[in-house]
Amino acid sequence: MANGGIIGPLITITKSTGGNSVSKFTSPGTFNPGGSGTKLLDVLIVAGGGGGGMTKGAPSNNGSGGGGGGGVLFIQNLPNTNPAPQSVTIGAGGAGKGSPSPSNNYGGVGGPGTAGSNSVFGSYTANGGGYGGGRPTASPSPADAGGPGGNGGGGTGTIGDPAGAGGASNQSDASGFPGSALANAGGSGGNGSIDRGGGGGGGAGAAGTDASDPGVGGPGGVGVDKSPFFPGTPFGDSGFVGGGGGGGRYLPASSPAPQPSGGNGGGGNGAHNTGGQPGVSAILSTAGDANTGGGGGGGAQQAAPPADNTGVNGTFGSAGGSGVVMVTQVNRVIASGVFSMDEVYTEVKAGNWSNSF
């Protein structure tokens, strides 16, 4: 062709009008797109994170699993025809096992946390994070595995019994968008006389870490950062979402040691056993951050506070963080017809090209 055009199907080429517009949802609502015709959307759907587990305590103490981060779906160039409003649901974080108030629940019955709730945009669902495993009663009760979820929860540590396995991810890709699911499994708990830490919860960017010797709870898996696709609208943990909660730490108890960390993306820290540190107050798990989908930290062995730490009980697991939904209505070319080379060059250079249709 003399004008350097490319021959394709005889379909009218259309462009989205106006600049990109970003919407943020931290509570249920409706996305109401502007304009007319077919719009392209970039959508990030983050479910609520799972809650961390709690151990019963003596005579078989252990660290409990961290909650899995909420499942994450990231869908690019989602066509929205006419354009139609889309309903939005924001998933709540799952409860941790036990309670931080009023008595801190020291010595209470242990067990797993609670899974997070789903977040939904239109017909697309991100699954809530899996619960962190715990131990319902003292030995010989079995150690809990982490629960399945968008990101799997971490398993519980033990001695003499099989350790709790990490929970699997049950997050599927959005139909028609391969690779849109960002989710991983939780880490496994430890099994041994000193290797009894809890596994870290899975994160959207990496699996939760297994517990390690000596009794170190696994860090939660890192989340993902998609903030460049939603410019000018802060969200998550500096843009990261879906971090897993840290597993509870069993050893060393006789000297200060770092808490198992939650994954970047709102994951809470795991508790740390201070049973051999007289006068040291509890080093407790922390909750996942709100509107990040971060998993809650797992509990650990802990003597009754606040004085000599001679009793042996368990500290609570913490709650997961609530989810968030981000939507950008994108100013991109819808290109599937006859168009000039000049237009292709200009739009590709500007980063506005889409070949979704």
C-alpha cells in the first residue's frame, strides 16, 4: 500500500477517549465506567488474608502456622462493552485463633485460624487466604496442616508426630486470561525436639518458607507490586499486596531473637517463644495489614506473663488483613483491522497499543 498501511479485517478501529482513570475499592460498591463503546480495564482483585493458628502448649510445644495471603487476580485489557457497571465485593481477613484481649488467651485451647473471605469484581473472584495451622490440644493430638486458599496457610510444628504440611493454593486464572492468578502454597512446620517452628503462609509472589532448625518459624511469602498499573492512587503496603503471615518461632527461647517476618504485602509477623527469658513479656504475633490481603502471624509457646515465665502456654494467632480492588480504565487503542504504519508506530511508542480483540 502506498501509505504504508497493513491490510487486516475490515473492522473499524476505535480508541478509548480521555486519559486513564483509577478507582480504588476498600469496601463493597459498584464500578461505574465512563464514556461509551468498549473500554479496556486493568483490574487487581485481592482477597482477605487468612488468620494465624495457635498452639495449646505443654507438653508438646510448637510454633503455629502463619495465615496465607489473600488470593490475587491481575487482569489486563479486560474488555467492558457498552460499558457496563460491575459489582465489587471486598473480602474480610480471617480471624486468628485465640484473642489478644482481654486476657491474651494464654493457655487457651489451640487450633487453626480462619480462612479469609473472597473478593469479587463482576464475574471474577479472588479466593480468601488459607488459615494457619495450630494444635488443638497438647500431645498426642495431631498438628494441623495449613489450610488451602488463594495462598495456602502455613503448617504447624511438632515433635514425635508428622508436622503440619503447608496448605495448597486453590486460586485459578480468570477465564480467558492465562497467568492472571498470583498465588502460592504455604510452608511446612518443623518436626523434631528443637525444630518445631511453624511454616510461613504463602504469598502472591512466593511460597511460604518452611520452618528451619532450630525452631525458627518460616517467613511469609512475599506479595506482588502492581502499583505502576494504577498510577496516582496509593494502595497496599507501598503497592505490595497478598503477603503471607510469618510462622510462630519455638527456639531459641533463652535469648532475644527476631520474630519470623510476614511477607512484604501486609503479612503479619509470627510470635516468638520467650519461655526461657525471665521477666520478658510476650513477643506476640501481629495482624495482616488492612486492605492488603496480608496473612496473620502464627502463635507460639509462651509462658504466662508478666513475671517469671515459669508456666508454659500458647499465644494467639493473629487476623488476616482485608482485601482491596483496583481498577484502571485504560486509554489504549483497540487494534484489529486496517490501520496505518504511522498509527502503529505512534501508539506503540506511547505504550497505548492493545491487540486484545
